[in-house]
Amino acid sequence: MSPAHWIYLLGLAALIATVVARKNVVGLAVCGTFVTALVYSGSVTTGIAAVFNAGIVAARELLPIFLIIAIVTAMLGAMRGLGADLMMVRPLQRFVRNGHLAYLVLAVVTYLLSMSFWPTPVLPLIAAILLPAAVRVGLPPLAAAIAIAITGQGMALSSDYIMGVASGLSAQGAHVPAGAIADRALIISLIAGVVALGVSYLRDVRTKLLDPVVAAAATLDLAAAGDGDVRAEARGEARAEAGGGTGSGATATLTATGPAGPDEEPAKPGARARIVAVAVPLAFAVLLAVMLLGRFTSLVPDIDDGQGAPLVGGTAALALVAVAVVADRRNWLQSCADHFTDGIGFAFRTMGVVIPIAGFVYVGLSDYSGEILGKPDGTTGPALLLDAIGHVQDHIPHVPVFASFAMLLVGMVIGLDGNGWPGLPFTGSLAGELGHASGADPATLAAIAQNGASWTGGGTLVIWSSLIVVAGLTGVPVIDLARRLFVPVVSGLVVATAVAAVAL
């Protein structure tokens, strides 16, 4: 391998070491991009330009994810203005009777909402409605954050079963149907999630429930207004924690606006709120039913692979307009614009830190490195990461079990970008190669790598991912949250991979 390969690999290792040392990783990613490009090209100007180009490429590739987060957040914001978001989930509060049930309800609701709307946009809704109720009955905020992260950022995102973005990316390289990868990824994610939830329950929930006095104090810290307008005041502290800037692990706190406190009854929603609270979930339920019928039956035409996200995003955008019209017919145009702007701001505040880190990872992927390094159009760039993995590929025993765990490790390395999905075409290609060599199913191998990448970068293990949002909204240090998640998540992935290797 060339010096550029070693510099790139050292950069990845430095990112991991920096996280362990609780230091900033964004600046390191920028420096790593510059040095890698400089060593590869031998040109200082190419190295400097690569830093900017990497950011452009990362922003472009991540834009669909940013956009759907923005649109769904805007729609929920419009619903929040009517109080419809409260009505949509408030009936679930009756099931939150003690800390044990609160953990289960929080996990199930987060999973179902995240499967339909993606995890990050629904986090403010969960934090506003279910989190205070869960803490009030004795569930520690850290345990609540663990349940949310495992089911939303882990289980739901790693399968992405409804929208199908992840499986579509994996299928690009594996040359197998995206539906086959999605089905296997769903099973693997469920096994990993159940194991992770079980381990976390035994370690962080069962014996650590809060007594009534402590629970009441914790609930006040998580005070949410009746209109559900919750935001993390210490988003900056959470982000600094992710980079280790403070070094003290300062806890993010929540503040809320509005007249109602946690023990006060908010204003009773009107008829319009009731209509919206029923119509919006119904619209998404119909969309989900059509997608599932198309996939598993011949009653309706099958929706093309990768169309799930556009359909959900388009439905959310139309729902935003409809809710704005219902809420205020005179000013609905301005209302739509305001909510969309808020959604865009939320998406980039919570996920923007990923861009420079993803840009560094992209330098090692041939699909993106050519543009980053300023090569002419149509010229294939260096595959630094692929070459490095290919260098050890021949040493991987051609046995399905070994191939499966190798794909899990590769996926987790890909997830270091804080997202995990940009490298899925690469893991798909590797799955195809290893599958044919070892006799394993390429779709299964691709699904294993997809889970490894998504669980790592999607928001359970990497602290510069959307795990920052979970920590900020639950008021726990992101470093502590990541550390408590490590053993349950890795245990779940290992068990799920073992099952997939012998049964799928």
C-alpha cells in the first residue's frame, strides 16, 4: 500500500483514539483530509482544495437525509402549533404506570414512530410527551435515553424498512434486490435491538429506578410545556461534549416555552387539532399499507426500490401544507415557510457536525475521492479504504461465519463517519465478493454490514452522530450515554450476526 493509504488509516485510528480521549474530532477530520490529499497528490493546493471539496461532496450526499429530517420536523412543528401532536401520543401515557413499563413503552413507541418518520425528527415529540411521564414514574433519564437510542437510532434506522434508503444503497454494490437486503436487515436489527434492550434493562433499569422524590426532581429538569415546544438549551454544551471541548461532561438541560408546566393541564385542543391528530397518522398508515401490500402481495403495484423516502417526504410536505391551512387559512403561506425554515435549521444543527467527518471518510471511497481530489470528470479516484480492506480480504477464511463477522467489522468501521450510509454501496460490493468466495448469501452479508454501519454511525456508538440529539433532549452527558450503550449494542450485533450467519 502507498503512503496515502497509511496516512488515511492512521487518520481513522486517530479519530477513534480522539473519541476515547474525549477531544474534538471535527478539526482532526479536516486535518486528516488535507494531509491525505497532500500525500496522495503531492500538491499543497490540491490538499487545501480537498478540504472544501470533501465538505461539498458530504453535504450533497447527506442532503436527502437532512431534507427529510427537515420536512418531517416542519410537519410536526405545524401539528405542535395546533396541539395535535399531543393528542396523537397522549393516550399512550396511560400505559406508563411504573419505571419498568415506562422503559418498554418508550422503546416500542420510539421504534414505531422512528420506522415511520425517521428517528431524529420525532425525538422532540417523544421528549415532550413521553419522557416526562416516564421519568415521573421512576425511569432514570439515562435509561430513557438508552431506550430511545437503541430503538430509534439503532433498530429503526439500521433496517430502514419503510423508506428503504439504506437497503437501496446496499443493493447498488451487492447487485441483489434491495427487498432481499431489507428483509434480512429487519430481522438482524430486531435481534440486535432485543438483545441490547435486555442487557440495558438488566444493567441500567431494573435496579436503578428512581424513588418518588428523586423522580419528581428529575421531572422538573425535563419540564415540557403543554404545547410540546421543547428544545435543548444546551445543544452547544452537548456538541462540545461530543468533541470533548469542556472535558467535564456537562449535562445538557431542557427548557420549554409556554404557559403550562409539567404538572399543569395544557389548553384543551379544539376540533381542528383532533382532525389533524387523526388525519396525519392515518395518511402515513395508508402509505405504509400500500408499500407493504406492494412488497408482499400483487394487490397493488410494487413500489420501486428507494422510493420509500421520497414518498414519506412528499407525504410529510403535503401534510405540512394541509395542517398549515387548517391552522390558519389567512397566513398559511407564511406558516409553511416558517416551519420549513425551522426544520432546516433543526436538521443542520443536529447533523451538521457530521459533514466534515463524513468528508474525510469519503476520501477513502472511490465513488467520491475523485471529485474531492479534483480529478477530471469520469476519472475514478483512489479507493484507500477499499484497498486496505482488500489487502486483508485474502486472509479472511472463506467460511460464512467468518465472512459474516468480517462484514460486521467493516460496517462498523464505515459507520465512523457519524452516519454510516454513504459507505453502504462499498459494503454491498464487498458483500458480493465475499459471498461468492465463501458461499454465504450476499444479501445477508450486505444486511449485516448495513446494521453494523447504521448502529455505529446512526446514533448509538459514535458521539458525533445524532446521539448528540438524544443526549441533549434527555439531559444526560453524551459521553456517558455512548459508554453505557457500547456493551449492549455490541452484544446485540454479535448475537444477531451469529444468528444471521447460520440461519439467514
